[in-house]
Amino acid sequence: MAGHSKFKNIMHRKGAQDKKRSGMFSKLSREITVAAKMGLPDPDMNPRLRAAVNAAKAQSMPKDNIQRAIDKASKGDGENYEEIRYEGFGPGGVSLIIEALSDNRNRTATNVRTAVSKNGGNLGASGSVSHAFDRVGLITYPASVGDAEKVFEAALEAGAEDVTSSEDGHEIWTANADLHEVAKALEPVLGEAEGAKLAWKPQTMVEVSEDDAATLFKLIDALDDDDDVQTVWGNYEVSDEVMAKLG
């Protein structure tokens, strides 16, 4: 197991989710419904659904909302969402992978393209940047579950490949196929995870300047405001000095 990677993504950009909760429950509900439709509507029998429910609980989503999202799938109600991936570039040559769940591909494509182009970026063809990322599993825990050593030992025992710990929390990386088994093995030691999902981990990082970082964060915020966009992954790295200047 390697030591600590420096990978950062929108899910853990400091304060991003604390300051902007608009649309979060909608995104979480959508993922729960899709997960329930793809397998059994029982979280204990459906690893993806279990991960989605745990992520919703971590954001204090009410139980009634969670159950309603599951019921939508089991009753065949609501929209049919498809998973869509967009690839492109942001300010400073940063590579971006944008994952969406949409019931209207044309609407989502237009909104994503507009958000990217208005904020110093451009979309590329499928595969234009994903070749520079690894498809892996990512399990996240808050810092409150324990110190770096405790989490590292638990992750090693559970079969994880890497751990990144900081004051913001713990990121546990797994092989693509091992995600749900590792997450299950961690629960008796660390409790339910904040999140457990497939991730895009960049093979190399790009450090961005203060000006580029400011524009990049505007781009990510614009995408995050779109209900269809679930996650934005990037190979950007912003120094503590630049983050301090940006506030």
C-alpha cells in the first residue's frame, strides 16, 4: 500500500458542500433511485444502494426522503435516469471528468457545455482525458472516526490499496472490483462510511495558479449547481497558499 496521495476532488474541496447544500438532496435521491432500479430495493442485498443510502445519511437526509427514493424505483415511478460521462479541460490545462444522471440527455449536454465554456474550459471527445485517470474505488470517512494510523491499519486489514488522511477526513482507495467488499469489512471497525463509490483518480496532478484556481472553482460551482451533475473529478492541485488567498 502506498503512503498518502495528494488527490483532491470536488467532493472534498474544503467547505464546498458545507456552504452549498442546494440541490444536494435531489442528487442523493436520484442516485438512490438509480441504484435501487439496477438491483434489489434492499440496501443489505444491493451494495450500490447501501452506499447511496449511507451517503444520504451522512448528509442528514431524512429517512422519509430516503425511503421515498427507494419506493420510486420499486414502484416504477418517476423518470428513467441514464448515466452519462463528459470529459474535457478546465483553466490551466486541468483535466475534468463530469458524471451525470439525466432523464434528458440533450438538456444535460447543453447545460454542461455552457458551464464549461463560460468558465475557461472546453469539452472533449469521450476518452480524451479518462486515459490519464485510473478507475478505482473510493471510501470516505470523516476525521472524527480516528487518527490516520487507526484508519490506515483498518484499511490495510480490509484489503484497501491506499489511504489519504487530512484534517478534512480520510479517503480509502481500493481496486475497482473490491470497493464494496472493503467497505463492508471496514464497517465493524470504523462504522458506516460517508461515501463509497467508483472514482476517477488522476495519474498525475496539475498545480494551478491563483487566477486559474479562481476560475476553476467557478466552473466547478456552476457544474455543481446543475441537478443532473453528480460528481466532478479533476487532476488539479491547489497549494495551501493559493487556497488561503482565495479564502
